[in-house]
Amino acid sequence: MNIKLLKVKAQTDYKSFSKRSGTFVKENDIHTIINYNCDAYDEQGEPLFFFRKNVIPANLCKTAYYALRTAATGTNNRGDAAGFHHPLENTTIKGQRLESGKPQKRFTVVKKDGTLDSVARAQHVKSGIIGYFDRNVRFPYCRQTAWTEKNFPNYIKSKKYIQAISEQFKKASPDRFKAQKKAIDRTHKDFKIENTVFTTVTVNKNFRTAIHVDAGDYEKGLGNIAVLQAGEYTGGETCLPRYGIGFDVRNTDVCFFNVHEWHGNLPIVAKKPYERISLVCYFRKNMDKCGSSEEELNIVKNRKDFKGLNV
């Protein structure tokens, strides 16, 4: 395999670029689009991305497309990646009036009784989670995601595709793979995707992300982007705007990259009816603190406000 090697320099510093968070990547932000085997490193010699072309078998892509295309459901919980919301008086979400004000990445709604909802929301997009979640304040137990529980046969069908991504990670960046494998090896088998270094997959549908950085994944590993597509479209490249570089990931491709770097997508332009299902496979950094599924279920049973295991 011929792999082009790049050393790239940021065009602006990380902190000052944070003001672009929640805005969209512009065409003139990007001078180079990668669609070939390429390894790139930043000024300090740290991995920036590893792009691999045509390395995932097409039959696995087809199976995963049909298995996972329903996983990206509507959500208001994608934060900066969903971009800015522009509230207008009397605009409604499911019958609830939005609080008027300036464009914002998080907003509240006015309930029917005239009070503000306590839950902050982000712009509505199609995005979902498969696999497993760690504990948090709202759900202090590890668990399957709701989609995984409700669509378990499709989850099983998708595993060979996810396993192929994990195998390419091992080949592309052995050091980062090894670090992430140590974390997955500490994790109970009930809460990891079998024969991978991942616990969780974010699935997006026709979602042009705004500029953001990922949170909650294992920092010593690498994130990734893979795409399952139907129909025809142009654009949608995943970009690192501080570096002026984007990568055009399509069926059978995968790109491993530093997801703690500012990134987002260029516009997606449909040529025909299309679906662009993008997947981000990762290890949630607190999953190694989970017990067995039985132990986590006991935590649920001991909760007085128990309403269900999945989210």
C-alpha cells in the first residue's frame, strides 16, 4: 500500500479558533481534500489523521447500511456539532414555544404553562447511539443504548463492519490502537463491542456537523469517521479547518483522526435522492468502571425512581 506522508501546520492557534465553535466550515477554510491513502502529523509530530481508501469490504458496508440506517433518529442533544439555533417568537417545537433571543447553541422552550423548561436543547438533527453507555448523573448505571436493545438483530449484523474498522485502526496506528486496547481489556465483556476496541458508535444521517470537538472518548486513542452511502451527493467532507485540510470518506473508506481537534463538515449537495450515514466508533472513557450487566442491573433495581434500563 502506497501511503503519502504529510506534516502540516495549523493556520491559527487552538484557543483563538474556539470562537468558530458551532459555526460551519467554509469552502475557503479548506485548501486540500484527501481521498487517497495518507498519514498526517502536526508540528509536534503527533498524529493528525490516517486516511485509508477502499479497505472495508463492500459486502460489509452494504450489510451495515441496511442494519444501521434507522439508528440515526431525531435528537436535540448534539451540542456544538448541531450549530446555532435562531429562536423566533412563536416558533414551536412539539407545540412548545421557543424562548426568543439571540442565536445560541443551546436554548430552552417555554412550556404550555408559561414557564421555562429546565432542559437545555440543541438544534434538531438526525443522530443516534448504538452499543453501550457509561454511568452519569441521570443514569448512574452502565447500559445498552435504547436502539441496541430494541434492534439487537441489526446490531449483531453490523458488528463485522465495526470489527473491520477496528482491524484497520490496528494497522494504521499500532501505538494508539495498543493504548486503546488496554482500556477495552479492562472493560467487562458485557459492555464492549465484541472483538473491537470500541464500546460505542455514533450514527448520523445526512448531518452536516458544525465546528466542534468530541468529548467523552478515550484521549489516548484516536477517533474515526466511516461512511455508508446510498444515492449520489457531493461535498460532506470532514474537515480540520485550522489546518485547511478535509477528507472525503466514502463507502469502503475509513479515516482515523484526532477528534479533539476542531472539525466539521462542508455542505452536502444532493445530485439525486441520497443517504449519507456516517459512523464514529469510539471507546467511552469511563466504560472500564462498569461491572457486569447483572451488577449494573442491581443498581437500577435499587433506585426508587427506576423507570427503565435503557436510554
